[in-house]
Amino acid sequence: MTKGTAIVTGGAGTLGLAIGESLLADGWPVLLVDLSENVVAAADKIGARGAQVDLTDANARAQMIDAESRIGALINCAGIGRVVPFFETDEALWDAMLHVNLTVPMRLSQAVARHMAQAEGGNIVNIASVSGQQASRGRSAYGTSKAGLIHLTKQMAVELAEHGIRCNAVAPGPVEGPLAKHHPPEQRQRYLETIPQGRYAEAPEIAEAVRFLVSPGASNITGHCLNVDGGWQIAGV
């Protein structure tokens, strides 16, 4: 089967860019999508296409999809995250977190899946988090949004299988990059003490998990959430 375009949302970020590079190396035509105008320059540097798109806008999503003759994979990597105590999680934060991290991937996947169902099927991978599997302080909104995304992945896998569409999720633990630099030293040390492998993941390691899940080698895997966390989730936060 000829590979269609692999759309990677959040493509201007460290993780989205790493996923794009990994898929390019595996022969996928890649479209990096992001709200940031930097996505076009970032895509140019790795030999991909880039598009600045507001994915919360239904018309913008539709225009992006209609511009592609064939979409072979969708990687829902765009998201927002904040560590906010339960009592300080106001309605605006809750609504924004669930909308960006759960509703937008659902609506985008729904639209892309319709496109895929008319072609030769395809793959959808949602970037979740171990915070969606295990509770920790300050993660009421973020963790709930990612837990919902993991369950949505399973629902999609069940309902889209008949259309030749596989749906999986990748759940990173702490990952090196700009967000990790926001961790104060004492928080980073606590993370390291609870990760059996004793280190944060690198973005290319997350990307390789995505590359595998959209490959023929994973042809009988759907509805699965693959943790890439150095054993953090099983050891306990």
C-alpha cells in the first residue's frame, strides 16, 4: 500500500518534530501542523511540509484535510499541560485542557477517519501520558484529559477496525526538552528516583514508538497504549 501523508499535530514542538523526522526516515510524506508560525521553518529544516493551523477551528481542520489527496497516518501530538492543585483548577483551565487535549483530537480523528475510510484505511496514534493512567498532585485537569484520550483511543479502535483503521496511543513519562527544563531540581530528582531506568526519555525514543505503531510490523496491534516511561508507571509515582 502506498503511504499517504502522515499528519503530525504539534509539529513545531520538540516531540512533534522528532516524530516527523522518524516518519520521514521511514518513507512517509510528512505534514507538520501547529498553531505556531514556526512550524513552516521547522518543517523545511527536516524536509517535511509545514502548515500553521488552528486545530480548534473546525473550518481550518476541514481545509487542511481536504488539501490532502491521501492521509495514511494521523499523530495527535498537540496538547497543553499545567501542574495546578485541585482547589486552584478553575473552570477556564478545566475547559481549555479538556478541549485541546481531548475534544480537538476526537474531532480531528473523526474527520481524518472519514477520509481514510474512503481510501485504503490508515493509522491514528494519540500522544497520551502516564498521567492519564496514574494520579499525581496537580494533574486533575491534565491527567483527566489524557485518561480520556486513552479511552477514546480504545473506542476508536473498536469502531474503526472495520474501515481498515488502526488506533493506538503512546504514553510518555517525563521527557527531556523545554518542558523538562521547567522542573525545579528537586522535582526532577524525585522523578529520577522513581524511574527504574533512572533517566528521562529522549524525544526520539517516543518518536520510535510512534513509527513502530504505524508500521506494517504492528499490523495486528490496535487499541493499545504503549508506555515509553523507563518503567515509571509500573514503579509508582
